[in-house]
Amino acid sequence: MSDSESEEECGNRQLKFVLLGDGASGKTSLATRFVHDTFGKQYKQTIGLDFFLKRITLPGNINVTLHVWDIGGQTIGSKMLDKYIYGAQAVLLVYDVTNQQSFENLENWYSVVKKVNEESETQLHVALVGNKIDLEHLRTVKIDKHLQFCQESHSSNHFVSAKTGDSVFLCFQGIAANLVDVKLNRAEIEQLQDSCWKNYSKSSVFLRCKVGLGSSALTLSSPLSPDKAARFK
């Protein structure tokens, strides 16, 4: 019996999240903010992928371990991309709201996700994540275009800021709750948002992996307004 199977029998659900999108869209910053509640000011390109773990507790005392795969932006042409997505429960399509091209290129990323979905027995939860909302004054991607993409791809809708932490935890936690059929009301969302970092050092684990594009081997090397909370109802 595998460790993950043993944990699930003990009531710890395992979920794999995959972050996709162009380089510099903020995927690594989102994962780092979610796991460590930190933000690195200097951009560092992800080569291959990085791998994060975060354990959270949802209402009803439901324990969930999130395996977050942060895929490098240059992997869009890699034959490994569909293999990275394989076995995931959720894919987060991340773009920079100040970079129109990063939004337009999501069509290429989504086409791979769609192909994996067609070949899979279970359907992925697809989330559209507009990052860098702290730079709203520099926004180039119109909100109606974001919502149109969500409607056409049947994606959930999220706006976050990895820099400030705004809505980052709620994005991941809300998707996880949806996947394990936990209904969140506003009070529960606010309580989770307020308390999540009090115990994050006890519930977070970080592993960093580097995967070469041509290799299959792994080498181990945020306050919310009611209108935003309502998105998860």
C-alpha cells in the first residue's frame, strides 16, 4: 500500500494541482505565497517544474494535502506536458492581468488540458487565475474577456495577487473544497482566511524538484471582501 493510499484511509485526502501559463505570469510566486506566505521580489525562471506540498484542513475537520506542480512556461512545446498534467484533479491557468499576450497564450495551454480531459475517465477542474491585481492601474486584459474565457472553457473564476497575498489562499482552498464536495459559506471562508497562517508552519511542507524537459526522472533538489467570497458559493 502506498503512503498516499494509507493517508487517504486515515482521512487525509490527496489532491494534485497543476499550474500552467506563460513565464513571468507569477505561477511560482502564487505557489510560494500559498505555501510559505512569502513573496520573492526577484524573478527566477522555472526550468522544468517545481513541486510544492501544502496540508490544509477544511470545514468538517477534513484534512487535504495539496500537491502543487508549478510547470515552467517554456514547457508548452514539450512532449512531457501532458504527462505532468496526468493524474491531476485541478489545473490552474495563470496569466498576468497586465500582459495581454500571457492571456492570449492560454489558448495553447488550454488545448493541452482539453486533450488530457478527453482521454481521462475523470474530468479536471479547470480554474482561470488572473494574477497581479495589485497592478490594476496597469491592467490590459479586460474583465469581460476573462469571464468569457471562463464561460467557454467551463472554468472557475479567480483574481489574485501573489505579491500582496490577496485571495491566493482562498483560490487554492476554494478549489480543494469544491473537489472534496465541501460547501463553504461566507463565515467559514472568512474564518479560514483569518486563521490559515497561524499554523502554516506546522501544516506546510516544501519540496523542490527539477525536471529536465527531455527527461521523465524527477530530481528532488490572504483579507477577503464578501463579493469575492461569494464566488465560491
